[in-house]
Amino acid sequence: MQQKYKIPQIAVMAAALFLAAPIHAQNAPIKVGLMLPATGTFANLGTMIENGFKMYVAEQGGKLGGREIQYFKVDDESDPSKATDNVNKLIKRDQVDVLVGTVHSGVALTMAKVAKENNTLLIVANAGADAITGPMCGKNIFRSSFSNWQPAYAMGKVAADRGHKKVVTITWNYAAGTESVKGFTEGFEAGGGKVSQNLNLPFPNVEFQALLTQIASQKPDAVYAFFAGGGAVKFVKDYAAAGLNKTIPLYGAGFLTDGTLEAQGDSAQGMFTTLHYADNLNIPRDNQFRLNFAKTYKVNADVYAVQGYDAAQMLAAGLKASGGDIKNLDKVSAGIARAEIDSPRGKFKLSASHNPVQDIYLRQVKGNNNEIRGIAVKALADPARGCRM
Ligand code: BEZ
């Protein structure tokens, strides 16, 4: 009699333990690994991405898909040689559920490789490396930002439309710089222009004088530049200090003047750039976003803040589709892939390669704003060359 009673009791306890494990996992916080630069020329960009991400989570009451969010952080220093170690700190040591980052294309290429090898969800919140949504594309790899090709190609078209025939390009010699120049060249030469020379210097050097002297002696119709963060501030100031802005218009992918205008001051006034964001879109979603961002962080939002905010929105869409179960990567990925993101830049969906299909705005610097002057290319999708999903 006693024996008969004991067996079901043990069975009940075992069943309770078995059931308790998944319930506990379901209630545990989601571990978000933020791999961003906190030092170096892109440090401020990293802060804006982090702040944008956290602001969206705070707006949702601190939860996405009904789950608390726990952050783990690594300063990647925008150093590709440390990228494997850094991403493994998040994946292996901290056991994060999702990686969010980074700014530098070279670092992001390693993140994508390691994320694929470990079947970890990755949302790239800035780096434009074309390969991430090209040959390296994958089911768990997403981007909330842009491909290097997108704003550059649009600027090439604009420069050709403005009647320029001969352009010199200048950039840092790494993936983002070379791909940006390539995208610009494609758009510009399709419109009848010719890139006469490509100038470059190693990342993150800012000794521009010798290259500016070459530009002055070449006298092109215009210059196209890719720089960002602290390097962009220095380049635009040096270009103006050399007097080149008086005779040779300086164009760029919009990173050249985004988040940099207070430091660039007069030297940037009047410049035209192309990007998937502008400071005065004047749509209700963006107005509300900018107001909340300025109140929360005491600085104006920029494109990097938008990309961080939208990375959080993408994660939220995935978690909604999986009922909060981050371990169900098939459902999370499918949810992100089909979501329409209500971004401050304007609503967008992802292409089949998981890169935003988005309007690229033509902007002009006025005061501390990149003011919209029109849409350079509507609903521009990256060509995703080499992506086999
Ligand atoms: C990049 O490395 O992809 C990048 C860095 C800063 C701004 C834009 C792109």
C-alpha cells in the first residue's frame, strides 16, 4: 500500500522539475550583447547606438516580447584584430542570446562570421560592409542600418545629375571606405561622370594635408569622401581651412556630417550628402523619437541613434513572433524578416538578404542640422550580390 503511494509522488516531483526548467528559461531575462566602440574615433557613434537601443526598450517598459532585457557590453575599440576575442567574450563567456553591433565594417565582418558559426542571432546596427548582406548573408544575420553601397550609389547619381564630370574620391583604406567609393563610382559613372583618382589613408589616420594638396593640384569638379565620427570632423574642417570648399564642392555619404555638425561649425555649412535619415523629416514618428531622445540624453538624435532604436524594434518583432522564446530562432528570424519597422527614418521592410529597403535622402547642412532637400533614390534595395540564403 505504502509502495503504491510512493511511486506516483516521485513521478509527480520529477514531472514538476522537468516542467520547471523551461518555465524558468522562459522567464529569465534575454541577454543582449552590445559590441560597440567606447573608445577611438567611433566612440560617440557607439554611445548613440546604445542609447537608441535602450530608449526603445525603456519605452516598452523595459521588456521586449514580455521578457526583461539584460545587457552585456564589450568595447570593440573599432579594432578588427581584437574582434574574434571580443565577440567570443559575449557568446562564450556571457552566453548572450543576441548580438547587437557594431560600427566598424571590419569588426562587423568578424562578428557575422562568428555569429554564423555559433548560430547566434546578430543585428548589425551600423556597419555597412556589403558582404554581411551579400555573400555572408544568413538566416540569423540582420541589419538595421544600411549597406555601404546604398548612400554612396545615391550620391553618385546626385553628383552626375548636378552636372559634375570629373570627381576625386578620398577615404580610409578599409572595407567601408573602399565599398563606399565603389558604390559612388557605380552611380556616378552610370550617369556619365568619371572618377579620376581614388585617394586614401589608413584607418583611423587624420593626417590629410598631403592628400588635400593633391586635390588642389588636380582641380576636379567635385570631391566625394567617406569619413565618420572624429575623422569626419577633422576632414571637413581641414578641407575648409585649406580653402577648397570655396572652389571644389565636397560631397559624401551622410556620415560625413551626421552627429558631427556642432564640432564642424562653419566648415560644413551648405554641404550636400545622402543618407537614410535627416534631421527635419517632420513626420510624427520622428518628431516623437527626437523629442524623447533629447529629453532622455540631453543631445539631439542622429542616424546612429535611429539605427540602435530600430535594432531594438527588430528584436521586439522577432520576440513577438516567437511568443518571447528567444531560443526558437526559426520563429524569431521569420518574425524579423517579415516585420515592417516603424522607424523614425520612415517605415521600412527588410530585403530577402535582411538589409533595409529604404529611401535615401538628399540633405544639406544648415546650422546644426542636415536638412532634407529631397529623396535621392526612393526605396533603394542593396543589390545583395552573392547572397544565397
Ligand atoms: C563602417 O565601418 O561600416 C562605418 C563606420 C562609420 C559610419 C558608417 C559606416
